[in-house]
Amino acid sequence: MSGLSAALLRTFALACWAMAVWLLLTWTVTAEQLVVGAIVSAAVAVFLAPLGPVAGPWRLLDPRVARRTAALAFVAGRRAVAANLRLARRIWAPSRPLRSGMVIVPTTQRSPLGLTVVGLVSSLIVDNQLVDVDRSRGRLLYHAVDVPPRDPDQARERINGPLEAHLRQERG
Amino acid sequence: MRTVYGAIAFAEIAIGVLLVVRMAIGPTVADRIVALNTVCTQAALSVLFYAAYADRSIYLDVALWFASFSYLGSVVFARYLERELL
Amino acid sequence: MKAVIVIALACVGLGFSLSGAVGILRMPDLYCRIQCSSKTTTMGALPALIALVVGEGVLSSYASRALLTAFLLLLLNPASSHALARAAYKSGVPMWDGAVRDEAAEARHRREQRRRERRRDGSGQED
Amino acid sequence: MAVFWMMDYLALALILVCAGLVVRLRNLNGAVMALSGVGAFSALLFVVLGAPDDAHSEIVVGAIALPVLYLVAIGKARAEVHDSGELDEQPRTRP
């Protein structure tokens, strides 16, 4: 019984996301559009529900989760702007030393969601680009434009530490 | 205001000239894929602004297709580079 | 007033897009070029999209498509550049001569050395 | 109207440059990437000329599907070439 209700909840969460995408795509609020959108998103949700667990949109209503997501977005945005300015200066002035290289950085995340968020967000911050992942040992291989010092803790502090500080609390 | 949109659209796609140069001289295939991916991003932005210039909101869908299919294309080409496509 | 904000934001976006393209032209090796390609996405596309939203109003269909495009670019472009960098690294595209260090190659080298030593020790014990 | 003509000619010039690259590049995979560039720029040209539906199909077919088919064909053509050397040698049979 609980399996059935969990599957229904998962389908409903997917239907909510699909409905949001439908609204953004059509951007017309008439009764026909809403009914067709509901039918289409329900069908999409039924077909996609067996693929895996889904976090519903109501997770963002939880103030703890919302605060941590906002903090993560804020930290990532600030670091992205700073790193962008650094990289732009490095592009326009080629005399600046370009110390690029591959760095192995430890991570505390093990779940697929945590690894994905860390990889995507730290690749958005343009000083470093995720190249490879070792999931079992929790190592990330980065290509960094400005290579951090050889100590793994300092490298982690420079590349993905500030992001994981918010993620770890979210995982509880 | 519409002229501003048109100028922005033209400037976004004029950046593509530099990327075509990289596509011509890129030593490896991966360089060309990078240039192609960036061309698709610039084309998506240019189409968005061109839609605002021409005042036709039907053009906006093409930008979404550019954004999503540049991802698909570069992933498929990357799989080819890894020799896992065949 | 709105036109000024639109022009300012679009100039920021265009400037970063231009510097990303120049970086793709000038950077010495493939991995740095991939970094510049991500850069045009984050700082080049987002201000331009915000400019479109400001110019056309938050509740227009332009704003919804701009939101979807920003979502797609932010979500998919790091993934595609990761796939590209991984494919290039696995198929052996070299870094440039001035690259400082390659810890993955060092780890691979250490592993090879350990295996060779173990094999030598094993053969020595057999004798 | 000026913006229309400028974007028209710029997209046309970029298509021509990419098409020239397809012909001139020695590297086969690089030529396929330039072909994909032709598809992307011609989709942009279709949008400028006012045919977004053609632009959709051009993105899917011209920028992704056709280059991938070319890549598969190039990979298969390269995989099966072997030189048997002597003329009277027994030809190698495929597995």
C-alpha cells in the first residue's frame, strides 16, 4: 500500500514539474490550454515515473531547504562573477601567468544528486571544469586555470569546499 | 527600442565569426566541437533578440531548440571521440 | 530609462561573450578553451537574457522563453563541456607545454610503478 | 530594415565560410564539424528569413542527425581497411 502511495506521490510530483514546463512553453492561460496541459503532463508523468525518485516542488516550501538552496545559489553566483572577471582579465592580458593543470580534489558527497550538484555548479564557476569522477572513493578530477596548492585540503577549500558546506547541511 | 534589439542580435552573431576562425584552425576535433557548441549558444541568444526585433514570438521556440540540441550534439560527438558510438 | 538598462545589461553580456570568443581563439590548449566556452554561457548569456526580460516585461512570453533558455543553458552546458573534456582527456588530447601539473597522470604513473614493483617482488620470491 | 539585411548577409557569409571549410579541411572529422556548423548557421538564416518551422527541422537534421550519420559512416569505413600485402596471399576473412 505504501509502495502504491509512494508511486502516486512520485507521479504527482513529476506531473507538477511537467505542468510548469508546459505553462512556460505555451504561456497562454485559457481553459483549453490548461486542460490539454494537465492531460499531457499526467501522461508524461505516468511514463517517466518508473525511472527514479523525484523531489516534488513542495520541497522548496520547506523553509530549511529553501534557505539552503538560496544560500547555495548566492555563493555560486558570487564566486561565478569573481571567477569570470579573473578569467576575462587573464584573456585580455596574455602576459599574466597562465598556470593550468589537472587537479584531483576529494569530496564528501557520495550520492548521485550531491555529486551532480557539486559537479555542475563548480563547473559553472569558470575557473575549474570537472573532467572525471571517481564515485567509490569520492575523488573529482578538475581542470583548473589557476592551479591551487598541492595540499588536498587547500585545493578543496579553493574549488568545491564552499559549495559542499551548504550541501552537507541539506543532506542532514 | 526595436533597433536596439536588432543591434544586439547582430552583435551576438557577429561574435560567431571569431568562433568560425577557431573552427577553421582548431588543431583537434574537440576544439571544433567547442567552437560549434559556443556558436549554438550565440545563435540561441541572437534568435531570442531577433524575435524581439521582429516582434514575432513564434521565433522564440527556435532558441530553445538551439540550446537543447547543442547539448545533444556535443554529447553525441564526445561519445564518438571516446569510440563508444559505434 | 528602460532602454538604458537594457543597453547596459546587453553590453555586459556582449563584452563577456566577446572575451569568451577571444579566449577560445587565444588560449593555448583545449581544456582552457573549454573553460572559456563555459564562460560565455554563464556571464555572457545571463545578462543578455535579463536585458530581454527587462525590456519586454516580466509577464510576456519573451520572459518565459528567456527563463527556459537560461535554465537549459545553465543545466546542460556544464554537462556537455564535462562530456567533451572527459572524452578529450580519455582519447589523449595533450595539455600545453606550460601546464603546471597533471595529478591524474601522476596517480596513473604511481599505480604503474607499484604494479611493476609488485611483479618484480613476486618473481623474486618465486626464484 | 537595415538589421534584417545585415543579419541576412552575415548568416549567408558564415554559411559560405563553413561550406568552404567542409571542402578545404583535410581532417575528415573536422570537416564533419564544419558541416554541422553549416546546419546551425542555415537554421539561423531560416529564422532571419521568417521560416521558424524550417529552422526547427534544419537544427535537428542539418546540425545533428546528418553529421552523426557522416561520423558513423567515416568510422565504419576506417575500421575495415586492411592491406593483405602480397598478391598471392590468402585474403583475410572477416570475423
